[in-house]
Amino acid sequence: MRGGSMSLKELTKDSHSNAERSWFAGRMFSGQITNPEYAIYLKQQYESYKALENRFDSVKPDSQVTFPDERIKRSDSIYKDLIEMDSNGANLPVLKSTQTYCSYIKDCPDDLLYAHVYVRYLGDLKGGQMIAKRVPGEGLYYKFESPDELETLIRSKLREDDLFVEECRKCFTFATDSFNDLKNYIDSNINI
């Protein structure tokens, strides 16, 4: 076991940086993302978060693995943002990388689900706040009640053993794959 959540951050830094350096992430951070581009991104996020939240709901009742707090859940907020960007957003395609992630998360061991919470939800609480200022729409996805308290709850579920760190890295790889898929989708659909 390694000490402190900063260790987890440092141990996953390269994987995190790979995701942040992708073309699509750069487009979001630049503030140049269009409504249709953001809508297809939100569709992928919605499907991914819904799969993860549903996976927590399927954990056996006697398990010690529970979702940290209902206020952290994002799928409903993401869906509202999606519909704001595109009233037909529910009909947008689910890209291959998103399908792969959703399939993977269904079989992810219960005790490793918190690695996905770390990468996704803690990322939304932190870096998502910078993205919220640069993307179109209301940005409900990035609005949290009591963010400091929620961050503490998430951090209380983290581990720093090799298996957990590797699962965090895997989640960042899924994010990078999604960003690459989004770029390819946008490139082949130049009218969006």
C-alpha cells in the first residue's frame, strides 16, 4: 500500500496527461468546441456514466462497495446538458470506445469500481470546473452541491495498491480512446 492520495495522482499522471493531450480535450479546453461536437461528447459521457452508476446499483446488498454519495451521480445532469445541445441527442450514436467501456464496466470487479469514480467524478469535481467555463450551455454536468465534502467522500474510497492504480490507468486509457473516437467521428462528419 502506498501513502496519500497525491501518490495515486502521481502514479496515474502519465495516463492522465495522455488523455488531456488529446485533440478533443484540447478543443474543449480552448473554448472552440461547437454545440454539435459537445453534444456527441455528452452522449458518450452519458452512456459511460449511466453504465458505471448502474453497475454500482447492481452490487450485492451485503457488499461494502457502495456509491460514495448520490449527489455525485452525473448521468441525469449530463443528459439534461445533452438535450440542451441537441433535442435529438438521445439518438446520437454511441461510439465504439464507449460501447467497449460500458461492456467492460459491467464485469469490473466490485472493489475496483472506485478507480473509475476517482478518474471520472473526482476529475469532474476538479478539472471539470475549468472545462465548464469553456463549453457551451448551462453545464449542469459540472455543478456539484458541496464539492469539498464530495471530494472527501471520494478520496475516502481510494486505495493505492498496484491493482487499483492499474485500474485507474485503464480508466484513463478508456477516456483517451473515447477522445480519439470523437475526433475520428468529427473528422468524418464535417457538417457537425
